[in-house]
Amino acid sequence: MGCSTYGWTRRRSLIAIAVASTTAIAAALAIDVELMASAGGHLVRTPALLALFLAAYASAFVLRAVAWSVLAPTLGLRHALAILHVALFVNHVAPVKAGEIVRPLLAGRRGVDPLEATATSIVTRIFDVLSLLAIVVLLMPSAANPAAAPQVMTLVLVVGGAVAIAGLVWLRAGSPLLPRLPFAERFSDALAKLSLPRLAAAGLLTLPSWVLEGAVLFVAASALGAEISVETAIAATAFTLGFQTLHITPGGIGVYEASMTGALLAFGFAPEEALSVAVLAHAMKFAYSFTVGLAFTVNELADTGWAADRLGHRNLPLGAVVLAQLAIVAGYFAADTHLRTVVTLEAVLFGAIALAALARQWFGTWRPLPATPTIAAQDARPVVLIIPAHNEAAALPATLARVPHALVQRTIVVDDGSTDATADVAMSSGVDLVVRHKRNRGLGAAVRSGLDAAKAFDPKAVVYVDADGEYDPAELDRLLAPILSGDADYVLGSRCLGQRSGQRASRRWGNSLFTALLGFTAGRRITDGQTGYRAFSSRALGAAEIIHDYNYAQVLTLDLLRKRMRMREVPVTWRIRTTGTSFVNLDYLWRVPLGMLREMMTT
């Protein structure tokens, strides 16, 4: 039974995709390519039209972001706007409306309670649908059949609105069924926190946002030389978007063109003209999604920590990607060129951005700061050892037992949200300070917390070592020597210069690959970019910034080299861990390059 049902569902999905794809292909074959290129060129060469499109479409998202932030104050306008743009981009890439799933997930990452994030996302979507229905009811009477349209659409609005409002009231007030479902009961509690004034404000903000979307169709028609009233543009847009509540192609390709063409036909447009206007309007939305939406998406992905304390960093990727992509789109339409020219422009533009970032990064390596004086033996400032740990209760005692206390005067253990007895083991071992994270925030966040805590001791040097026992704390003098002699600010304990035992071939190759990438990006030879054994002078400690919560290794090296710190590598011994598990997984493959990109673009 289950298999046959699945097969039928799959067949229906394939049929739906085939129909939508056929519609999209038919639209592509039917439109006049030269006319579209001419319209695009006219759009770019007419600043007023282009400004109207960008201002109206962006303002629509601002209004929706304000509406969402009214319902979820802890999210804030800035992050609401960013998440809405990420959802827009995802909807234009994925064959389904995955953006609706992304929204509450990203809001949860930004500190909003998961149930509140889900509840407010659902409520805002209900307001979206009701707003579209209201617009259609108010403006569709001027279509081909004005006698029937108002009654039908009014009925739809009344029934749909009544069901939506009743559902909200039912969930907010509770239901006899809800106590049996703990999640549903908590969900209704989250809805109950949404006061009526906040709901009313969000609804009033949502309606004009969809009115503004009509500007896209108005601009597209104007660029093609078609006459269209503002009312028609708004009504046809609302009618079209109503059909896109669910879609099975990226951005609703096919469905969007078919429904908008139908709406414009009802308003008296000729078939070919209606299709051309619909295709151009949709293309403009895709262009916005793949420029502004992509920029927000890149920024969100690069900010892998998601924590509020990381939001203060100023990043260039957002502005750089927006300007670059808009320039590419503008160049495409203005020059009336083919795809290969667009690719060439993009390569040249991003190549220039990459070279500028690399030049800035390499400058620090080529022009290091002057050497510091040798630290005198009688210097009373301590050497501080930092040991970040996550579920390392089994390995931590052996690591602490090998710490050379003749060299280390203060020891800090950072418990990164462990679920075992890591913190208790650290305290019972007599360390000077245990810094505890309430939740697992990532190795980068743990190292950041450790470095911040070390500053309170005014150290002459700081050493960081992993808690898993893979590196020998007894070799700490090797990393300290270049710091104390004034020959380096930042020292890496290199496994490649020393001895390694037990490392799998896949890990060795991966380490070589990321080290080569780091070396090229940093503009100098590095033998081990991912080492878990490092030392810092007081100058490097004051300059160090880690913008990546997931990992610290590459971004910290790039940060300190860009700030002209002098770096050295020394050989250390490494052996594979015998307890616990490594944090390195498949996420590492994409998070690390994104983190390096963000570091290079950070001001």
C-alpha cells in the first residue's frame, strides 16, 4: 500500500514537473529574444525605471521585515530583512518553496525561540496570502468579466480570511486536542504571545508590501513599450503570486509566466505582448534574487557562528557581491551581449576583487612589524595556557598532567557546552580558570573565549593546545622560545615538520589541501595550517580576532598576518587521539573556505 501510494505521488510529481517545464520551454520559444534584449537595454539606460524597480521591490521586503520583527522583536529588523532575502534566493534555486523552511530555521539561529520563529513565520505567510486576496478583490473588477470577478474573489477572501482568523484564534486559545500533543500545545502558547495590536500592525504593514511588488510588472511593461496602468500592474501581480503559494520549479518558472499571461489577457493585452511582459518581469525578479538575495545568502553562510556577539563585524561580501552582480546584469543588458560575455565580465570583476583582497592580505606578510625586544627572564608576567574542550573528560586529565608548570603559570580550560564531566574534571585538576559555554558554540568561539580570558592575566605569552592529547604539552617550550626571544609574535606547532603517527591518509591529504589554500591566500609558505598547537606574544594576543565560531585555524592566521604579525613554525609531535571524536566532518569542507573568504573581506 505504502509503495503504491509513493509511486503514484512520484508519478504525479513528475507529471507536474514535466508540465511546468514544458510551459517554461514553450515560453522561451515563443518570446522575441531581440525584443527582450532591447527591453533590457532600455531598462538599464533609463535610470528612472531601474530606480523605480529597485526601490519598490527592495521596499517591499523592508516592509515585510518590519512586519516580521514586530511579531518577533528578538529577531530585529536587520536580521529579518536578511533572512527574507535568503528565503527569496532559496526559492529561486530550489524546485520547491524551501525558503519557507529556511525562514524559521535561520530565525532560530539568530536567537529566536524555535517555536516563536515557526509561529511568526506562519502568521506572516497567512498575512501574505490575505493581502494578495484583498488586492485581487479590490482591483480585479476592471478585468474582462467585472460582473463575476468581485463576487467570486470576495467569497474567496471572506472564506479564506475567516478560516485563517479562526485558525489563529483556535491555536492561540487552545483546543481539546492540543494537550495531547506537547509540541502543538507549546506552539499555541507561542501564538498566544502575539498580542492583537502586534498582529494588526503586522497585517497593516504586509498589505502595502505586496502593492509595491506591482512596480516590477509596471517597469517591465514600460521597458517593452506596453501601456499598463498602475492598478493593472498591482492586480495582475497579486493574481500571479497567489498561484505561487506552492511551486515545483525554481522560482515557479512556467507557473509564473502562465498565470501572469492569463491575468494580462484578462486586462486586454495581446497574447505575445502579455507573455513578453511576464517573462521580463520574472527575469527581473530572478536578477534581484541572484544579486541582492545571493549577497545576503553568502553573508549568512559566512557568518557560520550565528551568535549575536559575532554580528558586530563589518563585512564586505554583502556589498561586493551586490555591486558586482548588478554591474554584470547592467552590462549584459546595456551591451546586448551573449552569455559568454557576461561570464567574462563576471570573471574580470571578481578577479579584480580577489586580487585586491589578496594584495591586502599579502602586504602583512611582506611588511611585518618590527621585532620586539627579548623578554627578560625576570619578567614577572605569566605564561598562560589555554585548553578548549568539548566532551573531553576522558582525555583532559592526561593532557593536564603533562603541562610543564615550570613554564606555565596560569591554565585556562574552556568548556564549550560539554554534556559530560569536562568542567568538573578541569576544576578538580586545579586549573586557574574554567570558562563555561552554556551550549556548544564551536572551536572558534572556544578559542576566542580563551584568548579573551587570558588577557585578564596580562601575560607575556599565551599558548593554546587541544585537549584531546594529540599534541604533547611537554613540548610547549618549543613554541615559547621564538616568543620569548622576540623573534615571533605568532608560532605554529607544525606536525609536518615534526613527527606524526596514526593519521589517516584522507586526513593527511585534506590537511595538505587546506594548508596549500591557506598558504596561497596568506602569501607565504605554511606547512601546517590546521595545527592545534599555537603560541601568541602579548602583541598578537591584543590584535587577534576570530570571526568564525565553527573553526579558528585559518581565519586566525589570516587575521594576524594581515595585521603584520611575525609568524614562525616549529616542529611538534602528533599522535592520533585514543578517546573521543574529532569535530572535523563534512561541514568542514565548505565552512572553512567560506570562513576564509569572509576573513579576507573583513574590514
